[in-house]
Amino acid sequence: MKKEEKQPYNFSSLAEAARTFGIPEPNHPLIAILGVESTQIVEHNVPQSHVLNFYKISYKPRLSGRIKYGQHYYDFDEGGLLFAAPGQIIGNDENQSGVCSQYTLLVHPDFFLSYALAKKIKQYGFFSYSANEALHLSDKEKATIISIFEIIEEELNSRLDDFSQDVIISQIELLLNYANRFYRRQFITRKAVSNSLLQNLEEILDAYFENETSLKNGIPTVQYLADKLHISPSYLSDMLRSLTGQNAQQHIHNKLIESAKERLSVTTLSVSEIAYRLGFEHPQSFSKLFKTKTSQSPVEFRKRFN
């Protein structure tokens, strides 16, 4: 008999999370910040697999042992930031770290309503990464992040007034902007690993078109490639931007055009046959993309070789 999979525990509110974690309910129903003493309780009581209906930004002072970053593992002793968005499953049956957080910020999406950050926060790629893809901080970066956590903590522990939400929102946005900068630095410093991913990506795409998998499954999607590389679509696009200046979709299109040029120049297949073999349902869509990328139609390109 197949073993029934345990469903992740779902937290619908900060108050419910506080009761489960065994800590006092937050002063504000939509936002809470936990210091090191609280997070020790939290990480002891929290279900290993759970879903939060709010944003979570957590700083761990050290990440001992092996930490999975993308599809690879690294040994890190520095502090790290971990991000999770509402609806994501956090944790699993493995004890990945055993090190409690120094600060954890929990924010319900409703806290951002009427602020520009409500929309902008969805554009930060690190919220769509898996929980293992931590942002590793230098000592200087760590001091910057901790100072922002401390300002938010002080504001929440003070008497809330008409300006409190404005101040806290601005600090959260500052935290996210610094995280964005530090992630960019991390992509640069991890170029050797990223280059390995890029090489694997090229091999996957080459095999996809050469074996005519596209004829059966259509044009490869970003999700398909991310799954093959065991990373998230956002991580894949961010990695490619840092190396090539183009996102994953643009990379797929470039590889597709490269394959199309080869077939147009060395085979007698019609434009329609090439379009179908590359995964297009309609030859017109192929011709339109080809002209957009090369400034000439497939027929015009082929005439150069006749």
C-alpha cells in the first residue's frame, strides 16, 4: 500500500502562526518581526513542511554544513537571507541547517495595500526561488541588513501612529533593494557555477532540437529547462541575464533561430516543414519570429545559399 504523503500545515494568519509557535501575538495583525529568542521557539515548534500566507524574510547568522544553492551544494559559514512568498511550501523532512534565525520578518500581503510595494514586491525574483537558494552575505552586507531589521523591530515595538506604516514600508523596500543588489553581486561571484549551468543549458537545447523533441512536444518552455536543470525559472532567467544580458525566453528563441538557420542553409526542407520540426503549430508564427530576429524572412535567408 502506498504511504500517504503528509500534507503541509497551512498558516492563514500571523495570529495562528504565533499560537502554533508558542509566542505572543504580534502588536500588528499583518506584520511581525521575531528576534533570536523568538525564532528559537519558532524553529523548534514549526511543522517541518508548512505553507505561509504571508511573506517571510529570515536572516540566519550562519549556515553550517552543506547548503543547496540552485542545483549545486556549497559549504558556507557566513550569514544568509532566505525568502519565501505567500503560498510557497517551506521546509521538508530533512534537517537542513539546525541553526535558528537571528531575525525573521513576516508580512501579510494586505499590509502593502495602497502602497506601490504591493505590486513591486512580486517583481523581486528571489521570492520565487526555492527555500534553499539563500543570499549569502559578507560582514559589511550583514551589518546593513541587520540595521534595517533593527529599525523595523524598534518601530513595531514602539507606539504605533499615523506614520508607522509609512516608515515600516520604506524600510522593507530598502531591505528588498539591498537584497537585490547583493543577489546581483552573488551572481557575479558565482560565475564559474553559472557558466557550468549555461553549458548544461546549451547541451539540453541542442539535444532538444537535434532529436526533434520539438516535433512532438513543441517549443521548449522556460519551465521545462528549469526542471531539467533542477532550478527555478526565475533563477534561470536571472542567471542568464547576469551572463548574457538576455532572459531564458530570449535564449530559447536565439537557439531556435540558430537551428532554423542551419536547416534553411543545408537542407531542402520547406519553410513549413522546418517550422513544424522546431515546434511551431503555425508556420506563420515561425516566419514572424525569424524576421523579427534576423530582419529577413526564412525564404530571403535561404536565397543567400542558392
